[in-house]
Amino acid sequence: MTRKTALLHPDNPHQGSYDLLSLASKHPALKPHLIKNPTGQLTIDFRSPESVKELNRALLRSFYQIEHWDIPEGYLCPPVPGRTDYLHHAADLLKPLNPKKVQALDIGTGANLIYPIIGSQTFGWSFIASDIDPVSVNTAKTIVDANSVLKGKIKAVLQPDQQSYFRNIVAEADRVHITVCNPPFHSSLEEAQSGTERKWRNLDRSRQKRNGIKVNDANKNPDQKLNFGGQKAELWCKGGELLFLKKMIRESQDFSQQICWFTSLVSKKDNLLPLQKLLTRMKAKQVKVIAMSQGQKISHMLAWSFMDNGAQSIWVSEHQC
């Protein structure tokens, strides 16, 4: 079972095909979900939420020493390789600064807590994991409490103001080296549902081609749930990804001396130019756009800082732990 990996970060451990037999040996609950494709290769049914969740559990156990991980039904179950890729690119931003200890902030961590898990286990970062959804925050706290390797490294907190990103989370005395975010990219429930149906069509077409079946959209069930789920705040917000990130950029200026690097995933390429123009108007000193492979599509990481290289180096040296 081969995944598109052309643009994966060279340090990403999830290169090439999943070794499903190895994963199942470490996480036996994955074994019942293993199936063979027409060529006889092992795979899973990526249309099945249960199969995708068990694959995530297997990956988290095998690569990140996470023994207990679960999310409520219907909540976002993100692809681990793509999220790992984002964090490796984020880590590259900090390498020239060589901080002794990194404090990171995950905006909209979700019930899955995926960025703090990978970031703390791979790079030894400490995380503030914020979300506006109480269920997500409570689930994230449960994951931390259930895994000794996460205790003392991740603090899950509720953002009480749905219009804020850093306020109420980053105190005046706090210093954050880097922020990460996977924003809701749809602008309405209808758009999110349309995106769900489009992904199902793509999954069905891929399956039909692999099986030598003539592609036919008529057999698709429009009521099927997307395999990775997602709640309202995880999938859509008023104004979609573009407005969400414009608001984040404007607020980020108020934290220009407390946060070294701001970053976010940008799913829609057309949103990059208006965001870059806004950052110019906001007088960001550094702006970077990094292309990444996210499953079967190309996404981008947008990174910005209100400090130049010299100011960042001074900032890090003054706030070493």
C-alpha cells in the first residue's frame, strides 16, 4: 500500500508504505482491520472510521510510545504522517536559533491532541494545547493523564473566547517559541458536507480503479460519514480558513514580542497571496511559505515573525530555560 510521499520532510519517519504487519504486532487491535487489495498487498479500508482510528493508535504506539489514545465518536481523526510533516518543517524554523527548551502553542488542538503528542515525543517540546470546545479539552486532558510520557509536557486549556487565539492563553510573562494550527477550512456546514462528499467520491474512484472497476459515482451514498470525522469547530467557521487566519494574523501582532514564530497550515493555495499581503501590511519581518504533502493533496505551512533573525537570536538567548 503506497502513499504519496514526494514532498515529505526527509526526517519524517512515515516514508513510503506502512509496514502493517509490524504495526499490528505492536498493536494487535489493528489486525482485524487488515485486508488485501486485488494485487495481494495488505491495506486497510480507509473509508472505515474504525479502521482509520486503529491505524492511528498503532502509529502512535509504535512511533510515539502512546499506549492510550481515544477520541469521541465524530471527532477529527487526523492522518499522522501529514501532521508529523508539519512539525518537522516547524522545527526547521527553530534550528538556527538552537533553543535549549522549546515552548509551543497548539491553537485548536482538538480532541486528538496530535500535534502536542508528536511534538513532545519527537522534539521534547513543551506544549500549551488550546481549544474552544470543552469536550476536546477534556479529552485531551484524559490522553495526557493516561500516558506517563506526556505528563508535565502538555497543558490542555480552554479558550473561553471564540474570537481569540492568543488572548486568555498566552499570559504577559509567557514566552512561546512557536505556534502551530490546523484551521477549519470550510466557511459553512454546506461547504463542509460538499467537501465530505468529494472526498468520498475520490476514495471510491481510487478503490474502483485499483479493482479494475469502471468508475461510477452513482453508487456513492451521500449520507456516509467521512472516515476521519470532524465537529463544527474542527471543519468550518464563518468566513472559512481565510478569515480565520486573517484574524489570527491581526491578533498575532499584539504578541509580537512574546512569540517568536507563528505558523499555520493553509489548505487552500489561493489563500496564500491575500495572507502574505496582510502580513506585509502588518509589518511582519519574516514570512515563509513551505509546501508539504498532506495525504493526497499539497498543502502549505505559512510562517511569520515580527522579529528579524538577529532579534530572534537575542530573544531566544534572553529566554533560555
